[in-house]
Amino acid sequence: MTLERPVLIGRDLTKRYGDVTAIDAVDIDVWRGSSIALTGPSGAGKTTLLHVLAGIIRPDRGTVALDGVRIDSASDRERSRLRRRHFGFVFQEGYLVPELTALENVALPLLLLGNPKSQALREAQRWFEPFGIGGLEHRRPAELSGGQAQRVAIARAIVTGPSVVFADEPTAALDSETTHRTMGLLESAVRHANAGLVVVTHDPEVAARCDVQISILDGRLRQAA
Amino acid sequence: MKNILSLAGSLLRGGGRRTILDLSLTVVGVAIPVAVILLVVGTVTGFRERENAMAWREPTPATAEATALQRRSYQPWKGRRVDIVELRAIESTPPVPPGMDRFPREGEVWVSPALREALDEDGWFTFEQRVGGQIVGLLEDEALAHDDELVAVVGNGSLEPTPEDELLPYDHRHGGGFLPSDVLPVSEFAESGEDPGLPLLYMVSAWIAGALLVAPSISLLGAGARLTAARRGRRLAALRLAGATSGQVTALAALETAFGAVLGIGLGVAVALVGMAVVSSRIPLGGGRFSFSDLLPSPLAVSVILVGALLVAVASALAGLREVRTTPLGVVRQGRRKRPGWRRFLVMVVAWTAFIATIPFTQGTGEYVVLVAGLAVVILSISTVGPVFAWFMGWLTIRLTRGPRGLVAGRRLMADPIGSFRPTTGLVLISFVAGFLLLSSATLPEVSTNDSALVLATFGPGDRSDATEWRQKLADVYPQATFDESAHGDLAIMLPPGADVEAERARIAGITGTFPLTEAELDFENRLFTDDVRRAVWVVVAIALIQAAAATGVGSAASVLEQANTLAALSLTGTPTSQLQGARALQSAIPITVSSAVFVTLGAAAGGLTIVGIQPDVTIVVPSLVQAALVVVAAAVAAVAGTSLSRPVLQSVLTQPLAER
């Protein structure tokens, strides 16, 4: 029998910017198929923790391991490669490439991984109907509503079959109805991909939807549920 | 207004690093074209100054009572040309020539410093014998167009005015050959005017080069002011949404652009002064180097250029604000992209039709300005049709490439063909310029460098009797010599190897009474002009390439700033910087490479038509494909190099935390 273990493990994570300690001795586990909400006031260290876990920045102290492999000590290039292959990202404003169509935006991570164009576009196409954005494939981001753009961004984050999806304030620019639909989509997509989900949010309703809620204050974990 | 000024100051001060970067791009975008325009106008001014400096040597018929007689001629000296001014006083108060402290007496010779240097010990004696006098003084700078000029002023007591019925029309000396002028009575020396020793082609060429460089400069000037228009537009749109009136937003944009443009103009003037110093110290044209002061345009011309640059910059920025004033919400959402219509092709067709129509007109009237204006219209039409090329190249790229770079580059070209083409306008124009110059310089006549034969020229067909007579006289002196009589009646005497050309020339002149020239000397004007055109081609191409590469870099940097958040987000997700930069390089290189090939061909066609307009009986020589291909490759390399200039800005954007942008 194989014992299940967290897909991403952070231990004793500490990051300072000058005299300010952004995160201080944080331990965190991310499990496949489950979601974690990181909440807290502005400047508490939520985004820094997300960036450390995703290998975007290196911690000053502590370790991050993806499926048992240390990523905190890997080179910039190697960490970029890991992010492309194993992580998905959803940002507050989507940050889709404005010149590409919705379909091409979703296919972009596959192209960056070296997949042939026709295959990448075919693979990307599969996500449009289930995400409720069928028929919008050839529109540009400027021609999409905020909710539609965020669905495209979620499809882009999930299309490579990532191990973990990081979402930084994914619903901050959306109304409550759209927030509800977008979060539902994000959760089901992550479950379907059997990935872990880490969400940074100010919204208590969004946090309440996650399996685990972690509050951060002055860089330290204050509460876990 | 005070509030607007205060708000503009706050926006500039409080904008932080991004505003400084925006401002820097506008400054550079304005500085480059201002420097180029000043340099072009400076060069044209330099030629005019040179003409004026030489004007006193051409005899001008006396308007008052004549006090002197004057003749001008050119004489060869070891392959170079000496400008000889012969003078004779016929009254007690003749005018004092420029650069001398008195009128020359009979037998006195004044020479320029460069001529004195060119005369060695033997040469000094030979030259004095030839001009019939003794060197007694050196000409000062006021007598010279440039330091390398060979000039001699000779006091010749035997001058007699040319009889009225033998006077030649002034035009016969155009082309600057060795035919002497008439002897004319003069009362003063001219201070300005055209000079037959400076071929008209120089002025025409300077204006053409000017049109080729200034037209893209004006286009880039506007582009420089619009570089960061989209981001500024969003900021000002936010003010508009907050209640600012249309007039207030316009005033803010004008102030902000004017501030950057004034800094850019200052930088442009500094760069132009450095450029003038380089041109005056390193690049000989028309037989010598310009002096720095000759290249300085008049204060009026400088004022017109600088104020014009400021107005174009502000007008371009305000034109980009139209959407902010009318639909601010649309600007905030970045919802609009312009797609070029096929009607733009019509503009090009009309421009070419107008240009071709100027050719018979120019041939009929000799008004080259009309031809140059037609050429300028064709050049300006390139920036109109360019975006259509960019859009088409984007469409083609998406279909032909497989990787993400090609996809992103192609989509960017299709999404914003006007913005994509704008920074590369200069490079496409240089392709046109290069095609133009390649053909026109290839079509220049072959020049002879043969200095082993002395030719006795009969100055016109039908003078065969002279040639026969000379041949008989010389046969006794040169029993071993070979004689060659040309179809025009000129007689060439082949000199033995190692012969002293000047000594033999003097000997032959003594026997025949006519001054022989080597083939190289007969081709002096052509050789000078051909060498100058080839040198000028390099200078013009180099300036245009630098201008275009810098404009591509500035435009690319502006585009990075416009899309900072998206680029940063892509980088966070693991997209390598090389992919992001590669897409930018492709975005510039693809339209450039294809458009260059097209516009090299069109430029060559325009060059051919221009030459036909100036000289209808010329045989057009098609330049080699290798040269044309080199231009296309150079343009593509400059595009990629220009884009790579934006790499530090991209790195800066990617290393800044997303929240701070």
C-alpha cells in the first residue's frame, strides 16, 4: 500500500525584505485534490508565501519540495521549467496576452512546452465548452467580459495538467455572482485535474469555499481550519 | 491654467520610475529626428556656404565703372585641379580680392596653403613657369571654400577683355570642366552666387539625400511623441472620468509632451553638433572637408526646425488623445485596435503617379525641386502603406510558424499593424533609400584613372585640323610615342612609363600652344562626384540605419512598458525571457525583412526614374542582387539589434514585483 503524501511541502519558510520579515518560519502542506485559502490584511505576506511556494522567489531560510524534490535550491532556469510544467497560475486581472485569441491564450502554455501548434490548439479547444465559454475561442481578451476572461485564464492554468494551481486574488475584480461561478469552475477544474489549489484572497466567501483556510498576520500563520 | 500646470508638475514628479522611463523614451524619440534634420539642413547649408565662398572667383560683369579685368580657369596639377584667378588692374583703385591684403601686380602669384604644400621644389618652378609669375603670398581663409582647396591668384598684365561678339553664355561652364571663362571687366568681387566648379548635381544630391532622411525623421518625430500615448491616454482618461474637462486633459497632455519634447530637442541639438564636428573633421565632400561653422544652419532655419519639431510632437500626442476626450471608458478598457484599410494602397498609387508625372515636367523645365518634391511624396506614402504590409506579414507568420514566438509575433502584428510598423518605418525607408542609391550610384558613369596619356582636347567635333597639325609637330619630338585620335578629334599622346607628367605637359604646351590633360584629369569632375556619391551613400545609409535601429529600440521599449503586467505575469508562469524577447525580435524582423525586399525594388525604380528625370539620355545600370540582399539583411539585423536595446527595460519590468507596476 502506497501512503499518500502532500504534493507540495513548505517547511520553516522565511523571507525578509530589508528589515521587514514578509514570512516567518511558515510550515505548509498542499494536497492533491484539495484547496487552501491564504487570507489576511494587505502586506501580511500572502503573496510572498505564494511566490515562495511557486518557486518564483527563493526563501531566505526553509525548504520547498514538489513531489519530494527540492525546488528552493534549483537554479532560476530550472524553477522556470518546473513552473511551466507543474504549476498553473490565475491572476487577479487574468493577464491574458491581449493580441492572442482566447483559444491561443489557452494553448500558449502547451506551445511553450514544445507541443505542435495543431495539437496544442486541439487540446486547448477541449476546455471551452465545459468552462461555458464555447463560441468565444476566436475573440480577443478586450472583447471578453471580466468573468469570461477569468475563465479563459483558468483554462490556461489547467491545460497542462498541473500538480498545483496558484490563484492570486482571482475574483477581486468580479461581482459576487461571477465570483461564485468562477470559483466553482476553478474548484471543479482543479479536482478534475487532481491538482492542489492555493488561493490568495481577501474575500471571506471565497476563503470559506476552500478545504483549508490559513490566516497570515505579520508573516506568521495565525489560524488553520 | 495655474491648476493645470500644478497638476502636470505633480503627475511628472509623482509618476516615479515609470514616468521617468516614459519621458526618456519621448526624449530619445524626439532627439534622434531633430539631430538628423539639423545635420541634413547643415550639410545643405555647408554646400551653399561653399558656393558663396567660391563666388568671388567667377568674373561678374561690372555694374559700375570697371576697375579690373578677370578670368577664371582650372588647371591640372598631378591629378588634382587648381582654381586659377587671373587679374589685371585697369584703374588705380581695383577691388581687393578676399583673403589678400592688396590687388596683385603683374607677375605676382598668391597661392592657397594646400597648393603651396602640393608644390615640391621642382613643382614650384614648373608651376610658376606655367602661370607666368612668382609666388609672393598665401591666400587667407576668406578666399577659400575649404582648407584642401588648390587656388592661385595671378597678376596677368596681358589680359584683354573678350570681344562682345565672342562672349560665351555663362551656362557653358556648368559641369566645371577645364574650359576657361571669358575675360570680363569687373568692379567688385561677388559675395554669393552659384559656382560652376561645384556641379549642380551636388545641390540636387544634397536635397535628395535630405528628402530621404528628413521624411522618415518627421514620421519618427510624431512617433516619438506618441510612444507612450496609450499609457498616458489611460492615465488622462482616468482624470477625464474623475471630472476633468476635455480642454484640461488636452492641456495636460500638451504640457507633458512639450516637456519631454523640449528635453529631446536639447539632446537632439547636442547630438547634431557632435555630428557636425564629425562630418567637418572626417568626411570630405566636393574635394575637401567642411568647416564646422559652414555646417551651422542660419538662426532662422534653426528656429523653424526646433519650433516645428515641438509643434509636430505636441500635435501628434494630441491627435492620439482624441479617444480619451470622446470615449474615456473605451481607453481605460483598451478595447480598440485600428486595422489598416486597403485604401492605404491607393495613397501609394496616387503618390507614384504624381512622382512619375514630375519627370517629363522636370525634363522640360529643369526644375529639380518639383522632382524632389515628388520623391518626398513617394517616401511619405511608404509610412501609409507600411501597416498593410505589417498586417499581411502577421497573417502569414501565424500560418507559417509553429512555435509560440511566431504566434505571438504574428498576432501582435495583426492586432496593431500601425503601432508595429511605426518604429520600423525608418528601416523600411532606408531600404527604399538604399535601393534608390544602389541604382543611381551604379548608373554613374565609369571614370578613367589613366594618367599615362596626355590628351590634347579640341573642345568639340569638327576640329580635326588641329589634331592633325599637333600630330605633325609632336611626331618629331616624340618619335617613339603612340598617338590615338578620338572620334571627337582629341589627340592622345601615350607617355613612356615613369615620364614626368608635369614636365611633358609643359613641353607639349610649348610646342602646340594648347594645354594637354591626362584622361584622369579630363574625368576629374566625374571622379570627384562618383567618389563623393559613394561616400555619401555610406553616410546616409549609416545615419538612417542608426536612426531606425534606435527608433525600433525606443518603440519596442515603449511597447514593453505598455504591456508590463502581462509580460510579468507570463514570466511568473515560467515563460522564458528568451521567448518574450524572441517574439519581439520576430515582430520587428518579419515585416522589415519582407518589406525591405519590396521597398529596395521600389527604391531602385524611383532612383532610375529620378536619374531619367535629371539626365534623360543616361543608360540605367541595374545593381547587383548581392548588394540588394545585403541591404535587406542589414535592415533585418538593425531591427533585431534595435529590439535588443529594449532588453534591459524588459528585464527591469520582469524583476519588479507585479503589485508595484
